[in-house]
Amino acid sequence: MTPNILSTDSKILTEKDLQNAESSITKMIDTENYTQNRSKNYAKTEGWFKTEPKWFNILYLGFLHLYFVYACFTFDFFENLMTTAWLFITYGLGGVGTTAGPHRLWTHQAYKAKWQLRVILGVLYASAGMNNIYEWVRDHRVHHKYTDTDADPHNSNRGFFFSHVGWLMVKKNPDVIRRGRQMDMSDVLADPVAAFNIKYFPILKFMFAFLLPVMLPVYAWKETWYRAFVSQNIIRYVILLNAIWSVNSAAHIWGSKPYDAYINPTENRWVNLFTGGEGLHNYHHVFPWDYKAAELHGTPTTAFINFFAKIGWAYDLKEPSKELVKTVTRKRGDGNHSLWEAVPYPVISKIE
Ligand SMILES: [Zn+2]
Ligand SMILES: [Zn+2]
């Protein structure tokens, strides 16, 4: 695991930690075969039907998306503005719960959280209606370790559709399964809040993703069951799923690469907008342990974590030093960084 570099809490950071982290990342970016090895992995990738289709998922996701298209044309968003506002609220909460919870906290350990905040994150994450925390974290750790190779669950070298949703419609590549089994998940299982969430996930997911969000509009402002159901379980759910999936697809295909031009992940502002701060993905793949998942502050998820840091429920927020970011950017970036405008550094050779 990448060493942790803390610039927000100098008591925890020692000079040695910083030097270790800097030397390991510099070693990584200086490795001559780094780019060649990645190309070899790309070449391993083959066609679409390497593994068997998962028919239930194909039918379920297909039906969900068809219903979504129908709902977008027939649902009157202005009939009850409370219902529409609630749709945006649950979308935002599910998004922040996913990005601050299983992503930045449980996968990357980019900060620490007291049990109260972990409970909140567990509930918000359940409201997004995805896989349980164990599966999410395992798949995401494999994604970071074997990015865009056959061992990556949503290898973007297999195209937009596969990396967006297609990977959920076919059985996993044997490499993905093998690497997933090797992944150390002991930290997640040792967290009683995460372990509880994983154990009771089906019921938690049903309650917080699909039942309570529908019941509230019906009982609080007399919305009809049908409109509450469609607004929450079809429209909100499909948009949220696609926003989160777009980090694996669009933010691995379109956008700039200011921090590392030699990897697929990009800085994609549209993805960033729809995910509350997860679209600055080129940076995130270079510094996955930064709690901001971006070089700068200013995204909703980072603001959420900052708020809880203020009241003491989030702590040990990790960030790289500015110097480290600069060094990496100058060595590996594609030139799309304000740094390049300020200081004329030699232009690096572009990837072919
Ligand atoms: Zn990624
Ligand atoms: Zn990540």
C-alpha cells in the first residue's frame, strides 16, 4: 500500500515518512519499463465475450434503463416540487455516501472516521443501492492495483460500454477473480461498522435505497406511491448509477492527463460535476490516498469530509506535499497543468 503522507497533521507525519513516500513514488515514475509493462497488459486484452453473460443482470439493467427513458418523458417534474427536490437530495446523499465512504475511507484509507461518521457513511452508501462494501472495496482496490489490464474489473481498454456497465453484465475475468481473492481486506472486516453493514446489507439496501426514500414523500407531503416510486427508484437510481459508473468509463477515456500522461485515467469535469468530485481521476490514480481525490479543495465530497473534520469525526486527513505533486506533474504530466504556464519546463515526450 502506498505510504501515507499527511500534511494536515504534522504530529503524525515524520520526515522519514515523507522521504519514504517521495522516494517510492519517484522510483515508480522513473521505472524505465513502467510504460512498456502497461502496454503489454493492454495488448493482453481481447474481445467482449471472454466470459459468460449474466442474463439476470442484463435483463434487470436493461429493463431499468428502458423504464428510465419512459419515465423521463412521462414524469412531470413540476407537479410537486418537493418530490423533485427530494430526488436531488437523495441523489446527492447517495453520491457523497459512496465517494466519502467505500471509496475514500474504506478503500483508500485517505482519512480516518469516528464510528458516528462511519455509521452515517454506511447508511448513505446503502441508499445508493449498489454492491455491499466488501465487494465495492475489493473491486476498487483491484482496479487501482491492476488498472486497465485483464485483472481490472472494468478494464477501460475494452471500450466505453464494458467499463461503464458491460462489466456487470458478464461473469468476471478469471484474472479479476484471482486478484480479488488475493486482496487484503482485513482492515475492512476489522471495522465493526463496515462488518455490520456487510452482514445486513440486503436489508439495509432495501430499506435505505428503495423503501424509505419512497415512503417519505407519500407520508410527508402526500405524494402518490407511483410518482414517489418512479422519481426515487427509477429516475434517481439510474442517474446515480450512471454517474458513478462514468468514473470507470468516461474518466478513463476522455479528458486531460496533467499528472500522468502514461495512464488511461483522465481529468473529466463532467464526471466531476455529476459525482460530486470524483472526476479528477488522473490525479486520483497517481495519489489515491489523498482524501480530496483532487489536487485542490472545492468538491462537495471534500467539503463533506472537511465539515466532519471540523467537528472531530474525521481525522488524519491525508494529502501529498505540494512539492511531490509538482515533481510528479513535471515528470509525468501531459502539460495540461497551470504549473506549466507559470514555469517553462522542458516539454516531455508525448505518448504515441
Ligand atoms: Zn479509475
Ligand atoms: Zn479510487
